[in-house]
Amino acid sequence: MVRNFGKGGKGCKKMKNSAIENNRLLLFKDHGQEYAVVEEIFGHGRYRCACLDKTTRLCILRGSLRKSSVRIYKGDTVLVSLRDFQDGKADIIHVYAQDEVHSLINYGEIENQSTEENDIEFSLN
């Protein structure tokens, strides 16, 4: 048999390619977009989110996010794209990390109303 000189099989290759993105650009909302907090997870890429305009919408995960290994949990802050023809539905286009949410609060995009460390709720200035 041939000696193994490599570092491993599939698992090693996956870990090599899964670099943590520390230098992501901070995305701000544009026209037709809104910040939201995930309230409930339904499965199959569907979530109930509370948006800043005090509307609860059924949000569907975008195809490119569905294909990547993005995990969305209850209480996460997301950027949703509103639909012109359906007010009760939206599309999740970006998921914010915890440090990005704090940056949004510092920039004044969202306002922190909660005093708990894990639960961040916000409102429009």
C-alpha cells in the first residue's frame, strides 16, 4: 500500500476553504430594503421577521444564501428586501453578525432598546 503523506481527506479540504470573514463590508439599507429581527423559524428557508416599520412579515431566504452555509437563528438581525406586490412577504438578502449590529447601532442606523446582552431589539431613529 501507498503511504499517506497528506494531511487528510475531505474534512481537511473543507476546513482549509472555510475561512472566517472578518473584513466584510457593512451593508446599509437602500430604498426598498429594511432591517428586521428573526422572530420564528418555520423551516424550508422561511422565517417570520419583525421589521423596523412595525410590520411582521414572512421572509424567504434568498437563493444564494440558501446555497451557502449561512445559519440564521431566532433573534438574528437581517436585511430584507421588500416586495412591491406583496406587503406581507419579503426576501432575506443579508445576515448581520453581532459585531456588525453593534456597528449599525453606533452609526445610528438602528436604535438599541433592549438592555439584555443576547437579545437586541431596535427601532428607527
